[in-house]
Amino acid sequence: MTPTQIDTVSGRIEGALEAGIYRFLGVPYAAPPTGERRFRPPQPATPWSGVAPATEFGSIAMQVVGGRASALGGGPALAAEEDCLTLNVWTPDTAGSRPVLVWLHGGGYSVGSSARDLYNGANLARRNDVVVVSANHRLGIFGFLYLGEIMGEEFAESANLGMLDWVAVLEWVRDNIANFGGDPSSVTIFGESGGGGKVSALLAMPRAEDLFHRAIIESGPPFQFPDIEKASATADKVVATLGLAKGELDSLLTLDAEKLLDAQVALGAGGGPSPGGMSFAPTVDGRVLSDYPEQAVAAGASANIPLIIGTNLDEARFMIVMAPHLADGGPKIDEAELLERLQPGFDNDVAPLAARYRAVYPDLSNFDLLLAIESDQFRIRSLRLAEQKVAGGGEPVYMYLFRWTTRALPGLGSIHGLEMPFVFANLNTMRGLAQSPGADVLADRMCSVWGEFARTGVPSHEGLPKWEPFTISDRSTMVIDDDWTIEKDPLSETRRFWDDMSTGPDTRPWSRVIR
């Protein structure tokens, strides 16, 4: 029997064996980002002697806990702490050399953790004979507050600490994963929603180069990436909210963490789809993230990385779950309010876009029309990233559209996040999903396709049509439903509506829906 004790570069750990899968939870990959390490890049984990237990998840990152409940995948009640830089590993065996999948959790850039039942990597590891890694990282004000302008060069990279944490995760994988039966030369990063946005950012980060070899972005195009000017303005607002004078800025390093979190909430950025949007997010700072992902991949960044990218048909209907006041058909909004809600994030007039959608969907209420357009924000932004990746040359892009629906979520269609229980083969994390007709078949297919992509760089599964790479000329897309079909440019009519629409990189669709 494979031992449950494993050596890492920082010390020996002891995990557990359950149902044929070894799991190692709460493993430190960096030193606690507390005290003098607050607002600074991650440092190597402090070595330990003896054997450290690795059987429970570590603390989650500082965040607003319990503000809104997710429809998918609960998990253990864990404390939110600054000391949160831990990761988890699931492996079928610590001998051998298997492909590695590293999961980046969602939740925008201010909430979420790796401990959700939905993200349990055991089934994904078992079905595909792969190693699965997940991690926590700094979120919100702790991970994305830019202090370089007001506190100097020592804090010049503070706008992207949450992303530098992910670089530290990938470096840990490079240095340790062979001891867990993983192959450090075959690493796939994948994430959904904000996790997909983090994958998008890693594609454009020079420091992540050579640390991963394939990538999957699920409903996570790079929304809401501020530039350094906007990040500086946010920092000024934080200082003003905390009532700090110019000579008191050093107190940011010693203030109680809850006070910093209160300042984040006061700015309307409590977490995830909050009314203030994602004010704290990966930032184009010219150092850690030198350009927006679209521009970076068009210039050849990550040209050697094959990519799967796609969205769900009814992304924005997830807001009905997140915000109960949107149930029962949503608010009755008139045409003027529809346009008012749509306009932020666009550089040109949205009235023609709304009129075109109205012509296609004449029977929708104004609120449902808003949901349809906001759902397409995800699709269009994902298509634009795919187009730029193709323009940059190199390894192919594979596009998908997830269209499967379930009676377990009546009226919500193919909502944001619905694909995840199938990717992880964790159908029991959503009430009623395991009993939905066809769900088990879909889980077998999606889990296997993601695993095969991690193994070979080509998504495939016996019995499915060949997944053709996406090109600008034919826009080949795998439409995922009870039957999987390749379609050329699906939903092409509404896609063309966006050709003359300019969406800034700080687009924040969720906040327009939930208010």
C-alpha cells in the first residue's frame, strides 16, 4: 500500500486514503502573509520538523462569509483568516507520473475557497488517473490593493498579490508534485468564473511561463481588470474610508484584518457579484501583468498553450439564485431602465444593441432581455479572447457552448456554474442533479474529456464527434447537451450584434443585474 506520508520541500506531511484516492489537505505552499508579509509577494513556506497533518482543509481567505448562498456545492464551515496560503492534492497513487490538473476556484476575486464539496478532486482523479490540486489564495483587498503609488516601490506588486500566490502554487507543483505521483511537465490549469479570469491572467503573466502546459477557462473571460490608474484611485478610497492621514499609511500593515475587510465592503465590493462590482481584481500594472490577456495572447503570450474556453447558455440567470429579490420574473423595468443598466462598461450607445435583441426575442420581458444580453457578455468576451489566441498563433483553441438544462433548477436553464458538477463528476453537490435524466452520462463525458485534454492537449472521448479547433473562418464550437454536436458559429445572429460594440476591460455584468 502506498504510504500516506510524503516529503515536500518544506517538510513531511501525512494525508489519508479514502475510496482508493490519497488526499493531502491544507498543505502550506507559502509563508503566512501576515505581519510584515501583509501586502507583499508570497514567501517560501516556513520549513517544519516532524510530520505535519494534512487531513483537513486550511482556513479560507479573508472575505465576507455567508452574505449570499451558492446554489452549488457546500462545504465545511471554515474560519476566514489572513493565514490562508494552503493547497490540497488528490492522487490515485504517489508512485508514477500522471498529468496534473490545478483548479482555480471561482467567486469573483473577493470570495470563494478550495474547500467546497463541489471541488473535491477525488472523482476527477480516479476516473482519469490524474493528480488534482486546488488552493486558496489572497482575495479582495488583501490580494489586489495597489499600494505602490502611496507607499513606494516596496509595494509595487501589491495589486496582483492574489495572482502571485497562484505563481507560488504552480512553483510548489513544479517542485513537489512528483512525490505525489504527478508529472511536473504536464500541468493543466483550469477554473470557472473568477477562477477562469485568473486562468486568463496567468496566460498573460511572464512569471507563470513554463509553469503550466494547458489551460481551460469555464465562463471566465477577463472581466474587470483595472489599470494602474484605477487601482490607485481605489487605494485612495480605501485610505479615505479608513480615515488615515498621509503619515499613518504604515498602519495598513498592522490594522486589524476585519477593519480592512470592512473598508472593502464600504466601497461596495463585499464579494463576488456585489453592487460595487469587483473593485479588487487582477490589475494591468506593467510588472506582474503587463497587458490585458486579449492583447497579450494576440502578441504571442502562451502561444505554446492549448486552450479550452467556453460558456453556458444562460449565465446571468444565476443571479436569480444569488439575489432572491430577482425571483418571480425579476423586477419590472421599463425600456429606459433597461438601457441604464446596460450602459456601464460600454464605450458606445447600447440602444441599438438592445433593439436588435428585442427583434430576436420579442416576447421577453425587459428584465429577461437584460439577462439574455448579460449572458452573452460572457460568450462574446470568451469569443474575443479565443479570437486573439488564434491571432497569436501556436497551439489551438477549442470552444464550447454548454446548453444542457436540468429539472432540478426549473426556469434557470444552463446557468453560470452548472457545468462544474459534471467536470468534477460530483453530481451529489447539487440537489436533484444526480436524479436528472442524462446527468450521469454527461458527467462521464465531461470529466473524461477534461482529463483527456490534460493528458494529451486534445479534448476527446469515445463516441463523441471530433472536437475541431476554433478558427476565425468557421468558429467551430462543441455544443454540450444530451448529445454533443459540433456547430459552426452557433448563435451567429446575436454574435454579430456585438461587432460594433466596444466593451472596456472593466466591464462588470453581474452588478447591472442584481441592483
